Amino acid sequence: MIYILGRVKQISKSSENLIYIAFISVFLHFVVTGIVLFTVGIALLSRKETAKQCFSFKGKGWFIAFCVYTAWVAIYYRNLIGFFCSIGFFFIIVISYYVRANVTERVYNRCLDICCYAAIPLSVATVIENLLNNNIPGYTCKLWFFNENYFCSILAAIVIICAYNATSHKGPVLKYYVCAAAAGVAMYLGQSMFAFVEVFVGICVVLILKKKHTFLSILLLATVVCMFILLAVPDIFPRLSEINITSQRRIRIWNEAMPFIKENPLFGRGFLSFYQYAGQNPSLYQTTHTHNFAIESLISFGIIGTIILLLFLWSYYRQVMECKELLRSNVATTLVLTISTAVLVHTMTDLTLLWIQTGLLYALILGGIGIDEDTLNKRIIACAALGGRSDRKEE
């Protein structure tokens, strides 16, 4: 472990390599992702220079306060898994901050391409997994992503990135169509219905922000056609027949969670509180979380923790909106807003972002806002310098 940490420290001297490693780790086995997450996080914090970069942004105070708060509450209520989730969240944001401080347009675009190209091997592996298990009724593919919902959320993000790259004229668009199709095949075999909703919302937002109204119209028309086909031939998507069962499960979980919010409304019990409650009450539906962002925040973090979390998110998205309003063209802002909207919609029925692979991928993408922040800061400095020269001429 000490040797690995030492090697990562050497690699961390090249921010480009470290960012590539972080992105690639998302598509490997979740154990590997976890090892990379903690090893890279510790390596970054152990060097004074990189540690300073990781805590150089507005809102860092809310971030630290949230991590300390949730960790302390989890320890107080003996929520061990919640405590480790707080640590994992801490390292995810640390790495995201590092990306935000160091990523360049060239590196970010390459990382997005890595995400797109990852769809090919993932799709091939999914087809193989499906062939090996096609004798099992109702089997859904998940590869090495713990469950099919996490897997399909990763694939949904890939499709959205492909749509973003294709509409941004970043090289030949055919490769992005191929990658998106490959991811779509894997998503179909993963059979996560809500992941398709995430993709639909994400692509719609991309087309709206990019002002591709013709493509948006085609997408909406194609969606209507697909819905009619599914209604006529529901066997095409086997999980569609279970939508009533799935919805009833969600409603049951939400109803069962409400009394526990009232039990500890101020503080919660830390990350994954419902999982702890379910473990203590066999009559409850056994699941890790409440499948809804608002309910999960209140039951896990309480009113106080939820407010801290929202202030942290507000400090970040305020910077995003400044870049959106003040820059004519951007590198990452449009993608950040797109992926954020798609994930937000998905969190109404599931919380797939509460996982090291999905959480790290989203955080890495959001870290790209540092490119546009840097561009905006340079323009502000240039405008200020020009203003100073004008004042001197007038004198």
C-alpha cells in the first residue's frame, strides 16, 4: 500500500495523468474504483501543493462542514456505513476540486472521449454476460457495477456525453453515434427504465442549450413513435410490465421513510440512514436508500445537514450560472448543466449517484467547470486592465 501511494504521488505531479486515471477507474470494477478513489485522495492531500489546490474554491467551507457533520452524526448513531460514505464523499469532492483546478480543455475533451469509447468494451462484455445467463428468467446485466441501476446510470451518462460531443462538433460525429448505440445496447440488456428517462432528459437539455431545435423535434417525434411501439409490443422491454410493481415499491419506501424523518428531523443519522432503519426493522422494505433525493436528504442529514448540503451546491452552481451568462461559448458549462438536470430528474425515483463509480463520474464531469472559470477570470482581468489604461489616458 505504501508503495502504491508513493507511485500515485509521483503520478500526481502530472495532473494530466492523474485526471486520466480517475476517469478510467470509473469503468473498472467498483473495488478498483474504490482503491483509486482513496489512494488518489490521500496522495493529493499528502502534498502541500495539491492539497492547497483542492481547497481553493468558494463553498469549500460548506463542503468541509457537511462532511464533518455527516461523519459525526453517523458515529453518534453507530451508522458505520454512513461514516464511510462521508469519507467517500469527501474524497470524491477532493478529486473533483483537483480536476477543477488543473484540467485543461485538451485533457477534458480527451477524458470525455474516454467515456464515449468505454461504451464499446462495456457493450461487448454485456452481450457476453447476457448470452451466458440467457437461461435465467428475468436476468438483467450489471457486469462489475454492483447492480444494474448503477451500471445503466454510467451508460446513460455516456450517451449524454456522446450527444454533447456530437452537437459540439468535436471531430467526426459518426464515432459518437456508434458509441451511443453501443451504450444503448448495454442499457437495454441492463433493463433500467429510469436510465432511459435520464438519457431522454439529458439529450433534450443538450439540444435546447445548443439551440438544435430541428434535432429536438426529431427526438420528440421518435420518442412518441417508440412509446407507441412499446405499448403495442410490450415484450420488447420486459421490465415495462413491472412498472406498476416498481412504482408501488417506491411509494412503499417513501411512506415507510416519513415517520423516521419525524423521529429525528434536525440531524438525521448520516448517509444511508434508511438502510440502518431497515436493518433494525425487518418489516420495512429492505433497501439501501429511499430512492428520492429530497426524502433521502431529510432522513439522512436532517434539516440542518440538508441546508448545509444545499448551500454547498448553491455555491457551485452559482459559479456555473456565471459562466453560462458571461461566456458566449464554453467548454464544460453546457455539459455540467445537462448532466445535472438529467441526474436531478433521475433522483426523483432513484439515487444511483450514491455510489463510488457513478458519484465519481458525475463529480469529475462537474470538475470541468474549472476550464470556463479560468477563461472567465482571464477575461475579467483583461477588461479590468483595459479599463485602467483608459482611465490613465483620460488623466
